[in-house]
Amino acid sequence: MDFTWPKRMLYFWIDKVRNIILRLSWHLVHAIIYLCYFTMGTVHALESHLISRGLLRKYKYLHISKINYLAIVIESEDACRTSSVIELLQWLAALGIKHVCLYDNEGLLKKSKDLILDNFDGAVLFQDNHENNVLLDQPQMTLEFVSFSDGKEAVARAANVLLMKYIKSGGTGSNWGEQIFTESQMTEALKTVGSGGPEPDLLLIYGPARCHLGFPAWRMRYTEIQHMGPLKSMTYGSLIKAIYRYTTVRQNYGK
């Protein structure tokens, strides 16, 4: 009696059942992950709503004085939402934030700065104090507009300043490769070309990407970074929660 055919059928059905089980397991894992994210999103939305309504007591008292300088990174597609940017600035002004830096990769916010200043009462352009790099306490909110090209050009100009100083000090082409520039020298060169700027205490990122999108790295040595999601989904409650989280975290600075 030939057992080849029944044996092949048995292997066929075993393989088929195995594929079905693997596919069901794959869909089950995806469903669980989706359910977890959906639950977290619902809880976050509910919490933000309760914070906006002032129903959660612990979020009513914020130590705004801990934030001397706040930076906001906005993804380029969201940077076109000028009305949302103005609304966000109004929330920050109501909370007592005095100094804000607005950044997007393509410089769209910088192109819209006149419109933002015209539609946001009580705001003036921020001017760096390159001598002592001190933030002045002003009654109005000060705004700084930065883009990726600013950082790129600043590095090139700072490198040129260091090169010229090195040449004036007697450096020659034969020992250029041995020269090592320190962080303090680079910082001083950036201040010389007008791109030092204060370091933000807190940096909020509005966009899908969880990165600073090219914000000048030399200004983020001790900066706390928080991802806020898309600008179109921003809420007052999530802003309060982010600031509260920053002001209640213990910070240890290295030497």
C-alpha cells in the first residue's frame, strides 16, 4: 500500500494550519499594540482635558521661574500653521514665559515673523547679549527665530574665525593637522559671529519625528527635550503637563 499521498496531505495541512496560526498571532500582536496605543492616547487626551479645565490640582502650581528660556521646534509642514503658532505663544505668555525661541528646519517661521509679531501683542524680537550672555528681565515676551541655515552658516563662520586666529598666532600649513580646538574656543567663536545664544532650559518638539530637527547642537548641552506630537493636535493641557514635568524633575549637571 502506497502511503506517499496521505503523508503529503498530512504535511500540507500541518503547514497550512501553522501558517494560519502564525498569521493570527501576527494580527493579534498588532491588535494588542494598537489597543495599548489607543488606550494611552485616550488617557492622555482625557488628562489634557482635565488639566485644561483646572480639575487636577497638582498642575495648578507651576514653578515657571525655572524656565528662563524656552525653545520650540516645529516640523516644517506644521510651521505653516501661523494661527496655531500664535495661539501657542499666547498660552506661553499667559503662563509667564518671557523668552521663547521658535525653530523650524526650512526657516518658514522666520519668514512669518512679521505676521506673528503683528498678531501677537506684547512681543519683541530677542537680541543676544554677546558680551555676558545674560537674559534680561523684560515685561514683554521676547522671540527669537532660528532655522537650520542659521546653524550651518554659524559653524562655517565660527570655523573661519578660528582659522584666522590660528594663522595670526603663527600656525603654518605643516602643523595644521596637530591643532585641536577646545569647546570653549568654539563657543567663543560662535559668540563672535553672533550665533552663541542662550541655552534653552526646555525644548518642546512639535512634529512626528522625535528629534531636534537640526536645532543648533551647541545650545543644547543641558537642555531637557520633550516630544509633543503634531502641532495640529496641540492642547493647553499637554503644554501644562510638559512644563510641570520639567519643573518637578531633579537635574544633576556634570562638571
